[in-house]
Amino acid sequence: MPSPTTKTHEDRELKATKNAKNDHPSGDKRFKVLDITMKRNQNRPDALIEVLHKAQEAFGYLEEDVLIYVARGLKLPLSKVYGVATFYHLFSLKPSGAHTCVVCLGTACYVKGGGALMEALDQYAHIKAGETTADGKMSLMTARCIGACGLAPAAVYDGKVAGKQTPESVIEGVKDWLT
Ligand code: FES
């Protein structure tokens, strides 16, 4: 079936987003995952929970920036998106640490040693997934695929994606935060 000929502003925006080199001003490719999920659901507001699920899988938690992006994409008030994100226990909002390290444990990263990255961080910072150090300096989160499988295993340091990580490099990545 051909798609409707009338292009809404939203359609154009989506197309522009799709064609743009980077999907989000930050250049973070994980927003593309959200675009695809929203588009697959024709940007329907009732896809909110599914989109938030995807967002949490891709980012490890739901930061304000992500909630705003979802609210815009689904044309929902931010308050509604916040309401849903805080109501369901399966969603975590931005962790409380001053810095956040997200380790990808999606299939590609897991088979290439994502688990060893978590172990190294656990031993170094004495925290497990979802926890924040006692001094509040760092939170450790996991994600299920951050869209950088070619660079597996990957981790994200305060929003910056880094590929080909090793137990040594993850410690290097968080060391300065904890001193
Ligand atoms: S599985 Fe880690 S980036 Fe895809």
C-alpha cells in the first residue's frame, strides 16, 4: 500500500532526522534506535511504554534528554512521559551519581567480554549494576545494545560511547571520577 501523500511536519522531521548524518544534535547514534521504534509505531502516543523500554535498553536509564526526545517524537506532554517513566519500576531515571558509566551487555558486547568489564568495575569501584558509589561520584549501569556492536565490547562514559573496551580501559575511563 502506498503511504499517504500528505506529508505532515512530523513526517518531514522524521525523514530529515533519518537522512541526517547524526540523528541527534549530540551525535549519539542511540537516538536512532528510538527513531526506528517510534517510526515503526507510526509515532503513536500509545507506543510510549514500548519506546521507553527501547530507550532504557539503549541508554541504560532514562535521562531527561531522552524523555524530552520521546515526548517530542510521540507528541506527548513531557509531564505524561515523566509520569509513566516514574510510575513503572522497570524504568530507571538518571542515576544519582555525579558521573555515569554504562556497560553494554547486549549479545555482541557480552560475547566479547562485557561481563569482564563489569567485574573489573565492580572490583575497582565496589559497586554493581544499578548502584552508585557511597561518595556519590559514580553510578554503574548496563544497557542491552547501544548501537555500536561493531565496536564491541562498548561502554559509555557520561554519554560518550567508547568501543573495544578492556578491563584496563574501563578502569582508566572512570579513574579520574573516583579520585
Ligand atoms: S551489543 Fe553492545 S553495542 Fe550492540
